[in-house]
Amino acid sequence: MLASTLWGMATVMGASESDKLTHVRVAAYNVEFGRSTSPEQVGEMFKPYKLDIIGFNEVPDGDWTARVGKVLGMKHSYVGKISSANHKDKYKSILSRTPFEATVEHELSVERRRSWNPASCVKSVTKVDGVAVAFYSLHICRSKDSHDTGHAYRLAQDILPKEKTNRVIVLGDFNNNMGDVAMNKLEASGLRPTWKDLKIDTSKEFTYNALKPEQPNLGVIDHIFYNTGSRASTKEGGIIELKNPLSDHKPVWAEIVFPKRP
């Protein structure tokens, strides 16, 4: 009877601990306007990761994102209206397993002479396991100026401070390496890269150019962040290495664990 009682208590305590956490599995992928792949191929590639939300960059307009979702059983998609640098089919989009409660696109363009505009991020709010998460998918240019200019500065200074959702994930193609001015600005604003929790040395890896690995690369320029105020942590994740790349970028993914009580 004692053993049975102790086992029952342990089971309840274990369930209680599990009930206090929300696991959100996410990925970011710059698909280079679908030039080297189809949405169906991308969907099949992502299947093993059992993702909740995906942020795409340089994605074609129309139903491209929704077609990925059809393969994955992810029914909810949102595609922005601002194409990066006004190029054809370089939009940002979000694909989600759960319905959107809100969607919006923020332009991040600045007055700069040494970079492209417009830049933007698309945002959605959705509930995963009953917990609201604000999700940003972006594509910005490499910062060549001081800390108080650039797309990352706009995001950190003008957009994120207005976010009212307690749990925030920001991901996409930042075109910057960890340690760059832009990345330092985002970290100082209260964002933490999943690389730190995973103890991955990004200086020894690269996400661009996956199609030409024999040439000098730009390092890891695709990232996933979460807000430190949420007290979250990264359980697992990394760079997805494909034998036959589907884009010039490598996809990145992470499982982020949020306490249900912020």
C-alpha cells in the first residue's frame, strides 16, 4: 500500500511539473523564393521535426506557404505584403499548427545609404498548449552602421517594446553573425539566442551558402531568439543539414520551453 501511494504521488507530481511547461517547436527557413525546391519538398523535409510554427523568408507570394502546411497538417498561414528590397517573391510568412489570434506586418526600413530597403517582419499571436506566443518572422540586411541605425535597431527600439504578449519568439534571416552590432543590440533589448542554451559555437558553423559549401561562406546568419523575460529555455535544436540542399540557406530549428506562468 505504501509503495502504491508513493507511486501515485510521484505520478501526480510528475504530471503537475509537466503541466507547468509549454513546449513550442519552431523553425526558420529562407527558401530563396522557392527557386531550388517546391513547397511539397520543404514540407516533407520538416516532417520529422513535428513543428508548431515555421517562419519563412524570401518566400513566394500566394499559396506557397499554405502548400507546405498541407503536407505538414498545419492549416494556418499568413504572408506579408512587403517584399525584401522590392525584389520579386521575397516575402515573409508564418505557418502555424494553431489558429492565429492576430497578424500584422511591421516595416523596418531606415534611411541608410549602404543597405537595401524595404525590410520587414511579420507577426502572429497564437496559442500553443493554451499559452499565447507572439511570433516574429523577419528578413533584414547586414548592419554596416552604428548601433543606433539599421533594421535590427528599429526592431529592438520601436517594435518589440510595444509587444504585450509575455512570450515572444523572433526568428529569420538576420544577415548578421552573433557578435555583430545588430545582434548585440537585440540581446541587449532582452532577446536570447537559442545557440547559447544549445552551446553551439556558431563561429564554426554556417547557414549560408548551403548550395556552394566549397566557397567561403557568411557563417550563421539565420537565428532564433526568445525573450528572457519569459524565463524560457531551449531544450533542443540546431542547424538542419541536408544532403541535397533545398535553398541557399540552411533551415534552423529549436524547441523552446516556456513556463506557463510568466
